[in-house]
Amino acid sequence: MAIQTSDTVANDGLNAFETTVGASPSLLIFSGAVPANCAAADPAGTLATLTLPADWLANAGSRQKALAGTWSGTATGTGTPASWRIKVGATCHMQGTAGVGSGDMNFNGTITSGQTVTVSTFTLTDGNP
């Protein structure tokens, strides 16, 4: 049998994640593939660096935590998003795949330098029922 947790424990864990990362982290979007882990160097091809709001995720409920506020910034590169990282300074706290209509973070097209990049949906889910 797999380990199971209550919704309360799952929601508290998701809320603790945001507290641990802290206020206003950076979201970096890359054209290079997602690295093997957060300790690895950043991928090539920085497309945009967005400073997230101080309270960047809503309170967890039903084992999910969605983006809060506006995740938006100006692109500094041109290309197709392939990966992203949430960082504070040089420390990567989370990463995932990106794509046009696919990936852990979806974009509606390629990114062009100078354009405004906005992430409209993002949900962090606790998968341990």
C-alpha cells in the first residue's frame, strides 16, 4: 500500500513550499531542455526572467496551489520555451518542462525578444492521495 496523507497535511505542505522559497522569486524561462535536477546549471537560451509577486501562489485547497497575482515580464530572448525554473538568487527551488501547448508550463506560442510574457495559469499539485 502506498503512503497516504490527509488533505490538511497535503495543503500545509504546499503552503510551506511557498514559505520556504520566499516572497518575489524569479521565474526564468529557457529554450534549452530541463536539466537533470535543480542543482545542475541553468539551461541555455534564457528567453525571459519574471519577478513574481510577493504572494505568488494562492492558499492551497484540495491538494492544489494555483498562481496568485500577475506573472508577467518582458522577454529578453527569442525562441520556443522548453523549460523553466523558479529561483531565489542562484538557488533553483523548482523546475519543469515548458512548451507551446504542452509541458508543465504552457505557452501559446514562441517568445520574441521585447514582447510581454504572461503566465496565466500554473497549478502546483500534491500527488500523494
